[in-house]
Amino acid sequence: MKKEATLITFLFIFIIMFTFSVIASSSSDEQTPRISKTFPRMNEFTNGGDFAVKYTEANTDKIILFFDGESFQKNDCASGRNVKCEFNVNLTEENGREVNYYFSIEDSSGNKAYSKPKTVFLDNKPPIIK
């Protein structure tokens, strides 16, 4: 009887410890992504090839560039500290306009961060030298 009680106690403790370890390992990411810089800078010129966001996030899921009503999503940006994710947007038809953009970063737990909106000028035509 004493052996059975010891075995039951052991199994009970094992189940409790296993349950707590599963809960601890599956706990959600509570840190919101942190955006430190976006490119191009406010009021700069761009040809579309230099949109980028610098951020810190341990479990990056997706990054979205919002650009004058359009969005471009990347799911392969790295996780880590001070990581830079670059976007190359085809703007050949958009020369001479002023546009607004911002970024959204979402981690694997659904936490989101948004950059401040910025205005940039599109210039993708080479200069004419006479």
C-alpha cells in the first residue's frame, strides 16, 4: 500500500511539473515589436528601392509597408535586435508625386507596432544632361 501511495504521489508531482513546463514554454510573447527607424527619411526623394524599417523583435511574423493606399507584405524578415528589412517597390509609373508611407510589424503572438507616417517625393527618372 505504501508503494502504491508513493507511486501515485510521484505521478501526481510529475504531471504537475509537466503541465507547468508546457504552460511556461508556450507562454505568449508579451513584448511589442519596437521600430527605431524607417527609410527614406521625411521629405527625402526615393525611386522606390530604398524603403526599409529598422526594428527589434524576437519573433517577427510579418512586416507590411503601407504606401498611399497599397500594401506590400514580407514574411521572411529576420528576428533580432536592430534588424533592417528592406522593400523594393516598383514605382516606374509614379514619378513626381508626393506620397505617404508607414510600416507595421507583427510578431508571432499578434503584437503589433506601427511607425509614424512619413511623406517622401518620388523621383525615378534619370537627370537630363545637356
